[in-house]
Amino acid sequence: MRTVVTKFGGTSMADADKFRQVAHIIREDPDRRYVVVSAPGKRFKGDFKITDMFYLCYEKAEAGENIDVLFDEISGRYNAIIDELGLNISLDREFQRIRNGMYNMTGRDYAASRGEYLNAKILAAYLHYDFIDAREVIFFNNDGTFNAEYTNDVLSARLKRHERAVFPGFYGAMPNGTIKTFSRGGSDITGSIVARAAGAELYENWTDVSGFLMADPRIVDDPKIIKTITYRELRELSYMGATVLHEDAIFPVQIAGIPINIKNTDRPQDRGTMIVADTPEYDTKNVITGIAGRKGFTAINISKDLMNVEVGFGRRVLGILEKKKISFEHLPSGIDTMSVIVKNSELSGKLDYVLNGIQQEACPDSVSVEDGIALIAVVGRAMVKSKGTAAKVFKAIAEADVNVKMIDQGSDELNIIIGIDEEDFEKTIRAIYAEFIRG
């Protein structure tokens, strides 16, 4: 029997009708043996995600406020799903345990994880699948990092005892047994972890779009869907702001060489996007795979004559960042200049220390700071085989009357990173997209 692991996001699990739709998708293919679910998302515009409601509940309890009205609203959402599905189960004991946990300050991660936990309980009952609590099979180290190999060993052994099962996404357990969550979007990671442990032939990630889009639809009207993308391309785009799949979800399946299929719960007949280890397939007309970007960066520009022959100059500069545990994004340089591109959030409250440290340790001729920078990545595995790609990128930018602050390209020629003023962010993405896709 083949094994397909499926993960369904919050919009796919928001109410009873969505549960029925998900169950239909799962039952259509008997190979869909293991299912990972998120907490219920928004049912309509203006609605609240259950996870956000649990967070609010915990904050109110932490402040000494009564949470009963809000908690009853949460439990009412779940009871409505149970009633509409005609299930003969009760979660009253679970609700009471969670409510008590809120008042007893069991932690924000515990509160946040309960949305997935309860949803998985309901879906397991509806499908007649086994329920496996993620805290029993997904583990973190004492420092909060994910313990990948121990998790894989325990989870692989556990799956051999269950032909079909439902898992709550988003969380696992610390060595002392307390709940620890992944970052938001972490149910994608759980699905990938389960796929690796199961030795799955395919990991399906079901969401509310029919695949990975070539650009942000909030910026570009009706962007094309990417048919096939490699793990490396996806990581580049996810890191730069593309949001269909959590970037950390790539690694467990990449290790095992398991392809990911991004699918639309509302349009299951659509092909979606296939994410694979490698492929010779690419669009000879468009060349690029996708465009993504983020705002909120600062450039520290350093100038010093004969910098290029001064041994250890770069190490001394980066050593200042290391002392404050600041990571940098890019390091474009010239013979006598170098720039360090850093997220604004990384520099918060630390900029004066960094500038003073650079002056003392590196003795530059000048140091300047430029904030309000946005980074845009143009990504494509076909770029290395196509002449004039960079020329088209910069032609589009020039014609949009945008000034380029920074240019960086990886040695594998998989992407081109451009730094621009934040105010030019949206029009730059639209201009590049139009040049390659509509030009």
C-alpha cells in the first residue's frame, strides 16, 4: 500500500461543511492514511481564528480576568461542528481541562496548541481513524530547537502500530513534557515530519489556493500558478515572504526526497503545485519561477580605503553582530566598501552598539545607515540557462523609475536579490512580473 500524508489548513477545517469536504477528499484515495490538521480558521470575513481566540483567552486569564464567556464561545464552535456532523462524542472533559489550564497558567504554547488538538479529536472520530497526540511523538530539545532524529525514530515506530491516524499540527513536547509550539504556520512542519517518518510517497498540503502563485496576489492581479518548483526555489521564495507553505516544512521531506503537492480543498480537481527535489522541467517562455519580497531592512554601509587587502576586516565587522546575536541577510561589497543588510527587528535597541563597535574594531573611513529598505527576490532554476535574465530584471526596474540600492546574486544563479526603497516595493514587483510574464 502506498502512503500519502495529507495536511489541511485552518480554512479547510473551519466548520462542519469543511469537515465533510475534507473527509470526502481523504476517502477518495485509500492511500491517504495519515492526516494532520490545523485549528479552525475564519468561517467568513470578520470571523476569528480559534488559535487567536485561545491566545486572547490566555492573556485574559494571565491578567486575572474572567475567561468564561470567551471560552464558552470557543467550545461552542467545536460543539456546533460535532452536532452538525452527527457525532456521538463529547469534549466536555477536554474543555474543562483546558479551561483549568488557562487559569493555572500552563503557558501560551499550551493554550495555542489546543485548537489543533480538539480539531484532530473531532476529525479522527468522524473518519474512524486513530488519534495520535503530537506531544507523544514530536520532541524539542531543552533549548527549544526541534529534535528531528529522535522524533523520527519514535514517530516511525508509532506509525507501524496505526494503519490510519489523525494528528494535531503545530506542536510537540519539551523534555519535561510541557507543550512547545512551532512558529505560526507550524502545522505545515508537522505534516512534513509525519511524511518523513511514514516513508510517504507524497505529502499533500491542502489550503485555500490551487497552488503556489508566482507573485503575491495582493500586489499582482491574478498571478499565474507555478506548476512545478524545486525545494530550493521554494525555500528562497518562502524566506522572502511567499506564504503558501512554511519554509521550515521543506527540510524533513527534502531529507527523504518526498514530493509535496499544494492543493486546493475547494477545488480538489486542480493539479496544484508539485514541489520536488529536482526537475529539468521549466517554462522556456517565462524563465523565472516566482517573485517575492519583504520590507523592513536596514543597510549598514562601511567604507575604508584598501579594505580588500586588510586581512580580517570582514571578520571584525561581523564579530560585532555576533556578540549581539544579530544575523545578517546579505553582504554586498566592493574593493573599498561593504554593506551589511540586516532586518530592522534584529537591530532594535542594538544599532548604537553595532555602530560604535564597528568604529572601534574596524576603524573605517565612514559608516552610514540607511533604513526603509525592501528586498525582492527573483527566483528561477532556468535563469542559469537563459541569457539576458538580469538585463530584463533591471530593464523592468528602470522603466518603473525605481532606483536600485543593492544587488546580490547567489553563486548558483538561482536568484537575483534587489534592494530598493520600501515605497517602491509594490510597483517594482508588478514591473518585474509584467516584464517576464506579460511582456
